[in-house]
Amino acid sequence: MALRLSPHMTVMQNAAQRAAKRLLRDFAEVEQLQVSVKGPGDFVSQADLRAEAMLREDLNKARPGYAFLLEESGAEGSENWAWRWVIDPLDGTTNFLHGMPHWAISIGLERRLPDGTSEIAAGLVYAPAADEMFWAEKGGGAFLNERRLRVSARRNLNEAVFATGIPFAAVSPTNRLAFARTLGGLMPQVAGIRRFGAAALDLAWVAAGRFDGYWELGLKPWDMNAGLLIVREAGGYATDPNGGEPRDTGNVVAANPHMHPMLTTAVQDGMQTSRAPG
């Protein structure tokens, strides 16, 4: 029996699936262009922009008046929004560029609360190449396609596989050092650490129990909003390293309830060491 989707989630999934068809066509051409002298950088930029435009068009048509926060185009709509879409049309662009089928569309829906703060009301992370739709609504649980998700139950670090994002040149020196310190502290204790290159999917895979935890510093809202809710609705914890809201700091530690305190401590230690006077 098919799950009955809410109106919001129906709109989100329909928009993601339509944009995915365009991205899959572009992805096939990117693979063919890998040997070209000119290179596909501009092409990939156009793939991002086309997908974003399609998502904006479909979501705005279904819910006129909702604001947007878009990776490529920035903020759109009223500053006093009651509802806002937070969109990454192509998370994992470098994977996409290199013909690796590990990339996703991420759509989060934020709702303004009476006190002026906001909460994530719904989230979707769709991996078109695998046809895996991770989704959740606040209070309704998390799902992969039509299957209910739960985070892993592992309790011991020596059994754990964690995910992270390895910093690159644009990342601040402080965050690069914090990452190195955290990685160095964790590596001898865990079964493995993975870097797959798509933050939204890393979070979704924590929700699915494929990863026992995930950490990264310096993320943007469109990288994580949908994934944070999916982890939480799957029974996991998703905070910043100080226990606060990742949307406020851009720093994320997400894990099952057993692993979250241990992973948080490791990330805190890495961050403190990176700021210690040399």
C-alpha cells in the first residue's frame, strides 16, 4: 500500500523528480564530455542553474508567496516570510562533474514560529542515479521511498563508520586544522571514515543507518536543512559541536543516540586544539 503524502511533500517530490530527469540527461552528457579539451565546468554550472530554475518554477507555482533560499540565486521573496524553501539543486557537483553517480537534490521547507525563529517542517534528499528518495516531515518519521528509516543501533566506536567532508582550499585554515585534529583522534578508534562528497546524502545515510555518524564544519543552509530533519525523524541527533542548532553555526555533528556524545567530544577536541596558541 502506497504511503499517503501530505500536500507539501507531494509538491516537493514532484518537483524533485521533474528536475531529476533534466539532471540525469545532463549527467549522461557530462560523462561523454570528460575527454573534451574545453572541459565541462560551464556545462555543470548550467546544469545547476537549469535544475534550480525548474525547482523554483514548480514550487512557486504550487505555493505562491513562499520565500526561497537557493544555492545559486540566493534569497528571494519577503524577508518576513512565513514559509521558505531552502534548495540545493545539485549537491555533490564535483561528483557529478567526474561522472560519479553520488549526487542529490535537497529541498528543505522552513516554517516561521510565533517567536520569530524558524523550524524545519519538511525535508527531502533525492538521489536520482539510485532513485532513492529520503524524506521526512516534522513529527511524522523519516522514510526512504516508502520504507521507514531508523538510525543505526551501534554503540561501540570500534564498530562505527563515520562520514565527513574533507576541507578544500576555500575552507578556513582554522576549520582545516580542526578537521585534521578530529580525524587524527578518531581514526585509531573506529572501523572506518568515509568522504563521499555530498553533505545532504551523508546526513540521509546517517538516517538510513548506513553511517553511524557524520560531522562537518562550515556548511551552508542548503547543504543540511533537509538532512537535519531526516536524521532527527529517524531517531538520531543532529546538533552543532556545542549542542546548539547547526543552522545557526554551519557546523554539524549527526549520529545515532549512542555515538553522538562520543563524536561530539571528538569534534570539540579538534576545534579546541585548532584554536590553541601555538
